[in-house]
Amino acid sequence: MLLSWRLKRIRFKQQKKLNASNLYLYKSITSYIQNCELSGTEKEEILQQVMDMMLQAQIEDKPMTLIIGNDYEKFCKSI
């Protein structure tokens, strides 16, 4: 539980670094992952990894479609 809480705190701080379109995509992914049947810690670990990938792509000025693809729901199901 404590790990989940810490990861969530880190994730909320990092969200501020995403640009508007990437933030919208990340929030969509977050909603999808939050409604799956994984444990709270598993969800937070996945969301943290997705955040890291998105921030890295944003820094490198790469399109999110290289990471997420054209369908974020399909991406989430593959996780």
C-alpha cells in the first residue's frame, strides 16, 4: 500500500511535465488501467512505466504513436 501511494505521488508530479496532448492521452490510459483487475501496486507500476516512456519520447520529440500505437485501448490490453 505504501509503495502504491509513493508511486502515485511521483506520477502526479511527473504529469506536470507532459504537454497538453500527451497529458490527455496519459489520462485516457490511466482511466483504462485503473478499471482493470490488477492490484493497486501493479497498476501504479504500469502507469509509472508508461509515464517514463511518454516523457522520454516527449524529450526526444518522438510521436506517441511509436510507443502507444494508434489505439491506446489496444496498447492497454497488451499490457
